[in-house]
Amino acid sequence: MAAHLPIGKSTAAAAGILLLLPLGLHDPFLLDVLTTGFLLAAFAGSWDIVGGVAGQVSLCHALFFGIASYACAAMTTLLEWPAFLAAPAAVLLAGLGGFGVGALAAPLRGPFVAVLTLAIGEAAHELVLGNVFLAGAGGYAWGGEGGIPVRLPWWAESPRAAYYAALVFLAAATAVLLLVRRSRQGLVLRAVAGSEMTARASGIDVAKHKRRAFGIAALLAGTAGAAYAFHVGRATAADFSLELSFQAATFAAVGGRGTVVGPVAAAFCFHVLFQGLDVPPGTRILFYALALMLILRFFPGGVAGELLRLRERREAGR
């Protein structure tokens, strides 16, 4: 029987607080921090499918996030597509990118997957950062460091509406991630993560399921990227950055790889803490590295894994 996290009452309490919080919070900046935290938490959860459940350490996960955000920007601003058409098309493009990366990574194992995805992600980031895709006679330039603007939907006009839309999105995304983890496909991916050799001996097509893991994770990351683009109103090269991919991997390790809920909670809490306190990016990276080293050394199962271990000990002692 699969272990379940002890989150019943605490999750209900947290949900109640998050639902009521905007009613007493009148600071648009804090509402924006929380809204962005919901979206990035969903992104971190999507990494956990490929990096935690399937055990493939991907360092180009921001690529799929960025593909979707740039596609939303191009489709709404240049092609003048409405959001309800641009978003699904952008997510589909991100998913195709995921299956493509998965096809390249499927024959590889262990650190070679990390090296390959690191190279792909950094190449994409430098390509987007160093090129202006469209320049006009009026002096404007789209692409490069400035990115591309996104035509915002109606709910982006209201901080509270954006907050609740992002909260619903996070709840739905987490539910989908948990369904994937607990499905037959998730069981196969955990078998691949445990031992590829044993999985092959059991008749599992390891390469096929690796491709699926990358594709599923990319679709979910693309959904977060599209939502993020419509929230902030601009797609930039930072959406492809190695820092964003590294954040997702770090949050998964801290929260508990393969648990989904752990990485989602860790990503949200850390984003709200750092963004709310206006911690500089350089300091954040140092903290991520330090937190990753400490977690891997003392709590390899992450926070969620430690909670499960404590609960098992308590139940065994009854």
C-alpha cells in the first residue's frame, strides 16, 4: 500500500486560510507575491513527475515553462489570439518540447541525463536572451532581455481575481499531479526510478516511459508557464533560466522528491519568504545550494519523507 502524507487537517486549515486571506489583505504587492507563488509551486510540482517519480534529474525544466510563456506572448500580441486559444496551443508546444527532450534523454542514465538537459536548457536560454525576434521602425524591439508583452485576460486586472484564479489553478494542478503519481503510469515510473535494470527485466519499455515522463511533466510545466505569462503580462528570457530549473529541483529535494505535495509546499513557502523579504537573486542561489546540501546530507527524503518516517515510528510504537 502506498504511503500517504499526513496532511488531512493541516491541508484543510491551510486551504481555509488561503481562501479567506484576500478578504483582509489589501496590499496589492503581497497579493501578487502569493499569486506568483501559487503558479511557481505548480511548476515545481511538475518537475517532481520527471525528477522525483521517474527519477530523471532534468535541468532544463524551465525550457517547457519558457516555451509556453513565449508562445502565449507571440500568439496574443503578434497574432492577436484570445487567451482561451493561445493557452492550449502554448501548452501543446511545451508538451512537444518535452517529448523531444525525452527522446534524447531516454537512452541515457544517471548524471548523463542531467548533463544533457543542462546543455539543452542553457542553449535555449542563451538563444532567447541574445536575439531580438522583432524590431519595428518606431524603435521598439521584442525579444532579447526585454522579452515580449502578453495581452492580459480580464481577470488580470483585479489582484483578488488573479489570486483566486491562481489558487484554483494550483489546487487543480496538484490534484492532477497526484493522480499521475498514483496511477498505473506513476507506478511504472517509480519502478524505473528504483532500478532501470530490474524494470527492463520485468518487461517494461524503459525508454518509452522515460519519454512519457518528460512529456507529461512538460505539459504540466507549460500550463504553469502559460498561467504565469498571463499573470505578469510579459514573457522574458528569465522564463528559460537555469536558476528556475534549479529552483524546481531544489524545492523537490527539500519538500520530498516523488511526493508531489512536498515540492509544491516547499516552492510556495520559499517563494513567499524570499519575494516578500526582497532577498537578492544571488543570495537566493546560495541559499538553495546550502539547503540542498543540508537536506541531502541529513534528510535525504526531504521534509515530507521525514514526516512519513515520524508517523510510521509513532504508529509502530502503539
